[in-house]
Amino acid sequence: MADPRRLPGLTAELAAEFAGTAILILFGVGVVAQVVAADIGNHDSISWAWGLGVTFGVYTAGRISGAHLNPAVTVALAVFKGFSWRKVLPYCAAQIAGAFVAALIVRWNYTELLHAADPGLTLKTQGVFSTLPGNGSLPVGLWGAFRDQVIGTAILVFLIFAVIDELNTPPGANLAPLVIGLIVVAIGMAWGTDAGYAINPARDFGPRLASFLTGYGTAWRDQYGQLYFWVPIVGPLIGGVLGGALYEVLVGRFLRAGEKPEPGRLPPEPPSP
């Protein structure tokens, strides 16, 4: 008989990352579609729905995969917390695939409203699926958006490391997913202006690809005509490593060493008898 405490295999972990990221996007992209295409809701509802999407996604996948749901988090965990490098690319692929499929569902469900609000499927509603500098209208350029993505993701990963570090003061009673969701709400409310707080390459690239394949010819460029899709990919990857480094330098190294579970796993595996 199989040991019920045996760690799940890579296939199970990838399925969990796919599912968790899909949940995140169903709520996140869904709320933006509702606000932009139907004028129901506002910036606050967008911030809260993204944060709740993260919470539900982490609860979905946390036990099996650690619920990274974000390539920037996966890379940071590999750099600083011993997460296996052989899993990094498969995890990232599963996250992008989950975001892509979920965005297609949102695109399908809101198709009538999107076409009514924007018959040409232009930048007017492109922001439903992917981010733009200054949210497509404010005076922020490509490099300003890049800076924003580095800073925003550094904040995200710094705080995630603080929350999951069992040598620090982690949330009890399996509340870590809720706290991580609140981190995203706060980032959305404080850092959502310059680049739409993608802070997650999978969150941006998967829906961007879905929108391109369903009629948005402008998907890869910003409102200035510049090739923009790489900014919410490269910026968060750099920012995630920066945030992890800052946590380790400013906090982590001062905590006493001790045994830790596999990075990001929620909750820890029960001890062997």
C-alpha cells in the first residue's frame, strides 16, 4: 500500500500549478472584463478580486505544489530556498498554460460585451487581458513600467518570503494564503498605476497570448507602438530575485537556522512516526 505521506510526483505538482493559476486568472481577468466592458465595479473591486483570486489559487494548489502560481516566485524560491531547478521550467510552463486557458474562458464568456464596448478589439479593451504602461492612458513609458514591475515584484516576493518563513512569524491556522492574497490587494492599491501590477510573467503572458489568438492584433505592443510584452516578463523575474535577496540580507540571515519543509509547501508534511 502506498504511503499516504509520500510527496506528490511532478505530474501532480504541475496539475496543481495549472489549476491554481487558472483560478487566479478566472477571478483577476474576469473582474477587469466586468469593469472595462460592462462598467460594473472600479479599481478597488479589481484589487480585491485579484487578491482573492490569489488566495483561492493558493488554497487550491498549496498542499500539492506549494502554489507558486508565478514564475517570479518559482525562480526566487530556486535561487534562495532550495527549490529544485529541474522543476523551474515545468512549473513556469504549467503556470502559463493555466493562465492561458483561464483567459480563453473569460474571453469566451465576455465576448458579447467586449465586442459591444470595443468592436475593433483594440487597446481600449486589451487591458482586460494584459498590462500596459500607465494602464494605457497615463504618461508612463516603457522603462517607467519596467522599473515599476521590478519594484512591485520585489515587494511581493519579499513579503511572501516573510510569510512562508517558519523561523519568522508565519500566519497560523493555514491563513498564509489569505495573507498572501492581502499582499496582492495592497500592491494593487498602492502600485497599480504605472504598469497595472502584473508582477507575474504567467499572469500577463498567458492572457496576452489568448487575446492575440482571439482577435487582438495589438496584443504585443503598448499604446506607443513599442514591443511591450517582454516588460511584464523580465521585470518581475528580476524583481523577484531582488526581493528574495533583500529578505535574506535584511531578515532571513538573522533568524536561527533550523529544519525547514520543502520551500513553499502548505502546510508542512507531517513527521514520520
